[in-house]
Amino acid sequence: MTQFDEPSSYDGQSHGLFISGHFHVNDSYSTHRPGGMDDWLITFTLSGEGYFITPEGETRCSRGDIVLMRPGVPHKYGTVKGEVWNFIWAHFSPLSVGDSLLPAEPLYVHTIEPFSIYKRVHRAFRRILSDSRERHEYWQDLCLNSLREILLVLAQQKNHTLDPRVEEVLHYLSNHMRHSVEIEELARTIGLSASRMSHLFKEQTGQSIIDALNQMRIRQAALLLEHTNRSASEISFEVGFHNYNHFIRQFRKWMGTTPSSFKRHNDRSKG
């Protein structure tokens, strides 16, 4: 059963600690800090709707939205009228995370999608809650590692503008790399027709789905050839090729050489 925290007042002062919680609150909930805070606030909405009011105006957040608010921003936030807001939050020191991962805007809102990325971010927030509650050795470092993962995902999504459905295809391919991928089955998973999915993927990435899958397999094969003592035939099977000659052709296509030549070159470089 989900463990929710009771809403309480937080003074907004940075105490050098990582503070987090999980609220499930009706529309009587609000927090008002006219002087802002000394630290950063991050929230992740799981359901319902919340609002944030700053000198720049009102912003609302709903399922899948991450909100980041800078220190020193006067604000009020709470549950939208008629809603129940289910969200995870954390306060962290401005010194604990590098500026390169934090937004310049006073209030930054980003919707996490596709669902595979949503699940990843949700897991990271759940780890923050668990580590901050259990407080075993290194708990703050573990919380900050999970926070950095979330911020890196945000940065990745901000810098790449692929359609969420294309992102979902790539995620599916990475999870099923060792197996035969049926385009019709993949299309049903994504919620598109096979022709529409293939067209959208090619339009966004410049590759067919099968080419993207084979390139993914060959990149993994190259890493294994470079850093393990396994044979090329073993690696071929490991990354999803069941025909060794096909593996060689694909390796030459994407790497410009054969697996054996690639391995010999890297062995000489190490020597």
C-alpha cells in the first residue's frame, strides 16, 4: 500500500539535507512562501492537478509533469479546486547538483513522456522516498544520485525532440534486441498501424526500424568485441543475430570492417 506523508509546514531554509515526501491532498491544501526558499523544489505529479503561482503568473501541472522551482522565487502552490493532487516532492540544496543540470527559468515545467520514461522517472522518485525514509549509510548520496538521474533524463528530453512514440519504439527495441522483432506486434504495443509507425520512425530518425535495430545490435557487439574475450560467433548470438553470415554483413555495413579485423585492431591498440 502506498505510504503518503501528512502535509506539514517546511520553512524553506536550506539545512544541507535532502528532504522529500509524497502527498495525496485535496483542494484545501496550499503552501505560501512570499519570500521564496533557500533551496530548490522539485515535484512530480502522479495524478490530479496542482497549481503554482509566482510573480510570472499561474502554472498548472498534471500527471507526468515535473516542476522545478529556483531558490528565492516568491510563490504559492496547492491543489486545483475540485481536484485531489497526488505528487512526490523534494527540496535540495543549490550546492548539491551542478548548475548545468538545472533550468535557468524561475519555474520550469516539463511533461515526462513516453510511458517508458515516465516509469523510469517514477522509479527514481520512489528510490528517493525509500532512501530518505530509511536513512541507511550514504542515504543522501543515494538520493542525490536518483535526483541526478531525473535531471539527466530531463536534459536528454530537452535536447532531443523525437516524437514520444518514436522514443517508445527505440525503448522497445533496446529491451528486445536479442529477439526477433515483429513490426505488427510492435505497432500494436505503440498504438499505431504498422505503416504509420514505420513512416513516422523513418521520418524522425532517417532510418527504418530494422536498420535501427541492427545498428543497435552492432554497436553492442562492437563493445563486447572490444572489452571481452568472447568470440565473434558467441557475440553474434548474444546481440540477436542467429545467422553468423548476416552478422558479418551487418557489422561491415555499420562499422566498415569485419568483426575479426575490428577485434585485431583493438587488441593491437591495447598492446
